[in-house]
Amino acid sequence: MTVKDYDVKDLSLAEAGRHRIEWASREMPVVRLIKERFAREKPLAGIRISACLHITSETANLGLALQAGGAHLVLCASNPLSTQDDAAAALVEYGIPTNAIKGEDEKTYYRHIDAALDNKPQLTVDDGADLVTILHTKRADLLSNVIGGTEETTTGVIRLRSMQKAGKLTYPLIAVNDAQTKYMFDNRYGTGQSTIDGITRATNILWAGKKVVICGYGWCGRGVALRASGLGAHVIVVEVEPLRALEAVMDGYWVMPLLEAAKVGDIFITLAGDKHVIDKNHLEAMKDGAIMANSGHFNVEINIPALESLSKSKRRIRPYVDEYALKNGRRLYLLGEGRLINLAAAEGHPASVMDMSFANQALCLEYLVKNRGKLEKKVYSVPQELDKQVALLKLQSMGIAIDTLTKEQQNYLNSWEEGT
């Protein structure tokens, strides 16, 4: 992000970032309330936190809340294309070391993770589990310092559970992604809107009438399907889980194998969290002009090496749009280098849904400090009381009140004797 995007020539990069952070804060009342309490109570006083997250204005508001709580926080990016440079510059001015540059190469990306780990963290915050993985493999000398950590995304939780199963996890981690106030809103509404936004900004396509193939019908896939359908697209869902496939059918979408969908789809969006979801045989079956985008965490869901092997040439025809001219004469289009399109070509999730996700992050980090030494070395769900607290705070910020059970109703629900 550069100053010219704001059309205000006298703004420095950091000042532009502060404006962006303040604007996001308007839509993050729950994080703001937590920040105010943290500033009074200092629950993270002296705690060193290393966080590997998308460096955006919403993340900045989380960082400022943790800083207000007394933490010494160091940030790095969880994706080479997701950093908002102005937000990163502002964070540095706020006194939060931030190691991130939009478009950084792979070597720089991992160097920045190393720099964040130089903080000798007592708590880790991750989005995709790259930081935790490197901490356990290449920086294992730091593990004795760690109290616990949190994980933001589906892909990261899958990796952490694999580590736990293999007996490699050395400290407790809370799967923030599994909180209802995270996945039902961030994953569904956030990913749904921001993915459509990223593809639209990159291509300026008209969605109405397009055949859109959604690869993966988890909460993220549900959200994208809902928004694409609302714009008039014909949605095709590809799944490997029978229950999710059945749900997609009942939601009114076509469901078919990807090889069949490849022949008719106009736009393909991967959100499965797995490798080579779109593989060489699917690429060979796609029609001329097909567009591919990924909204899963890593750039492995579309088999890019296979795409390159099928191509005779490649050119960038728009920012974030690469045209691959295949040897058989067809042309396929890959968006955002196969990385998270909602952050590569757009601004990521709206602040309003990140408010709940990052509120969970802040409260879970406080919970880990309060319960240090009491938790096992495994992946935990977000404590239900914290999940409910976030939901109530969000409702209150929206001016919405709800009913509560009477004592008689509570007794009835807790009794097995009274059934009439």
C-alpha cells in the first residue's frame, strides 16, 4: 500500500497507516473495550509475544490492545502478499516491531519469522502455524520460554493437531479458529465477502451468469458460495465429504466431481486447505479463459508447477492476473500467484468480523497467562465462556438486547424428572 492510494500527497506512509487503523477501529468495538480493560488491568505485563499474522489495519488494532495490556509484542507476516505496508509502518511508530513487506520473497518471509522469534516469546500467535513449526524445528532452544499460544486459521489448526498426534507439540495451543464467534462469522461472512472483493478488484468481471466452482464447502466455502450466488452466479460445489456435499445440494447448489466441473466452470475458487485441489488433469480439462483463485491459506491448492508445465508462455496482463498460454492454444488465468486472493488483491476481511476473531485472540492469550502451568501440551478449543462473552459484547456494541432464562426455565432444563 502506498500513499498515492489515499490521494493525499502530504501524508507519510505511517500517517496513512494510522488513518487506516483508526478507520478499522470504528468497526472493532469489542477489541476496543478489551483494550480499555487491558490498559487498566495490565494482564499481559512483561509478557513477550511473537505473532505471525496478516499485517493489516485490523491486526494493528489487536496489536495495540495487547500492547495496552503490557505485552512486548513483535510481529511478522503470515503471507508474503498480505501485508499493508502503511499499517506496518504505523505499527513501528506505535512501538511494535513489525517485520513485513508486501511482496517479500520466500527468503525474506522466513527471515522475518526468525526476527519475530528473536523476541524469545512466552506466547505465540499464529495464522497458518508457520511460526510454531519453525519454533519447534529450527528454534527449539526457545521452547522452554513458552507458556502457550493461539492459532487463527483452519489450516494452522490442522497442522497443530497433526503435531499433537505425532507427539511433537511442546506447549498448549488454543484453536481460536474453532470458536463459534470466529468460524461462523470470520470464515463465512468475512471470507465470503473479501474473496469476492479480491477477485472483482483483480479482474473487474461481472459475476451474474458465471459458473463459479467452489472447491471445498466448509465455512469459508459456504460464505463464498452465498455471496457468488447473491451476485447472480451459478454455483457448483466440489467436495470430498458426503455430509458437506449433501448440505450444498440442500442449499440449492450443483454438486459434482471437479473433473466434471472443470469442463464447464468459468471461475474456480479453492478453499479446501489441501494440496493440489486443482491438479494437472483438471487444468487439462478447463475451457479457454477459465479463471482460478485461491482463498485457502497456502499457495499449494492450485498445482502451479503443473500449470507451468502445460504452458508455453506466461504474462501479467493486469495486477494480480497472470495469463498462461497453454501448448494446446487455450488460455488460463491465475490470480494473485495462487495466494490468498482476498488479501493479495484486496484488503482482507472487513473489520467488523475481525473484531470478534481478534477479541478471541486477546482473551485467549489472557487465559493462557492466567492458567500457565495448568494446561496440557495439546490443542484446546476456546473456552465456551470466552466465546459467549465475545458474542454478548458484540451484540451490546450493536445496540441489541436478548432475553435471559428465568430461574424456573433454568431449573426445567436442568431437571430430568419434570417432563410435562
